[in-house]
Amino acid sequence: MKKINFLLILISSVFLTACGMINENNKGKGVNLFTVDQDKELGAQVAAEIDGNPNEYPLLDSMQYSDVYQYVYKVRNKILNSGKVDFKDDFNWRLRIIHDDSTLNAFCTPGGYIYIYTGILKFLESEDEFAGVLGHEIGHADMRHSTRQMTTMFGVQILLDVLAGDRAAIKQVTGALIGLKFSRKHETQADEKSVEYLCPTDYNANAGAGFFEKIQALGGSRTPEFLSTHPDPGDRIEHFHNAAITSGCQGRNDYKTEYQQMIAKLPR
């Protein structure tokens, strides 16, 4: 019995030591069984799957729609240059736009490959609202929520299979990532990160609330399925506003005219 207890203590000690090392590399963002480099590798595998399947994921051509891409990258750069994104220099932060007007969604793979649907671009009304949504997605990647959530969902092995190049595993994880339902805690953290990133800019730092205010105004009739387990939109709106007030954010620009000019350049 004593030998068994000693073995358990030894195993626990090794596990906690490993977690401590992972936490150190994870910039204090909680235990993650995957390294930052593995996040980047996993994201690259998923991005290659999306980019290589134009029938499933019709991406806007970056040359044909260069003005639109320049615009969204400008907003991205403003967020990254806020000085608040911990993995700014570690992750890719590449942007791609999926032509699907019926889908109100954006998502970010591990390692910072960001995908935005034309549906959500056209649903939003101003640049600061888009920055709020983009900040939320960057927040998920910066907090490394995806690998933590998928480890809970699938276990470690399937993510290791993706890293090994297993096509079936890559396809499964890609589908899961697009509709990934984060925990309420992770959603709240990403909302808070959105405010934190926008606070040093001239944007309204609480602009991420705009998406939920529009959903609420529609009575939930266009609520995306991936939001079904998320915190109540009303609670999230209040949280955005309170976080901006508490942080003393001063930005007030929405750049609505410029945003609408960009929207007019999207395909109909």
C-alpha cells in the first residue's frame, strides 16, 4: 500500500512539475498540455485544410479583394499594436474572409489563423464593432482556449494525430473548430480581452457589445447556433460596458463611414 501511495505521489509530482513548465511558457494563462509551437503547428494544419477546400470554404481572393483585405489587416494591426496581445510576436495572425453571407461567425485557430465570414462583416455597422469582434477572436487564440477546449472534448490523442498529419483527424478538428463552443468562462475572458485590446486605441473599447445588441434587437431570431451555450447576450453587453468604464477607456471613434465603404466592396 505504501509503495502504491509513493508511486502516486511521484507521478503527481512529475505531472505538476510538467504543468508548471507549461504554465511558464503559457504566460500564466492556465494549464495547457500543448506547447505554443504545437498550437502554431495545429493551426497551420487546420488552415491548410480550409484553404485547400474552396467548395466548403469559399475564400475571397486576396488579390481581387485587396482593398477589403488591406482594411481588415489595418484593424488587426491596430489591435496587435495595442501592446496587450501576449502572443503578438509568436502567432501568425493571418486573416482570411469566407464568402458566406448567411453565416454570422468568425473564428481563430490555434496559432492565430483568423477566418471571418462575409455574413458577420455585413451584419456589423462600424469599424469599432468589427474591431470588437476581431479582438474577441484574437483573445481566444491569445489565451490559447482552443487547444484547452478541444483537449477536453476529444482528448490529447486526436490533436497529436493532427500534428502527425492524419487527414481524418485534421478534417474532424477543422469542423469542430469552426463551430467550437467555448466554455462560459472562456467566452467571458475573450470579451474582457477585446475591451483590453481596444482600450489603448481610439476605438470605443466596448464596441464588441454591438454584435450582441443587434442580436438582442432581432429578438434572437438570427442567433448563431454556436452562441447557444454562451452567456446571455444581455449579460455580455453589460459586461463589455462595465469593463470599459472600469478600465477608464477613452476612445470614441467608430469609423462607420469608412467601414460602410469597405462593405460596399464585398461581393453581393
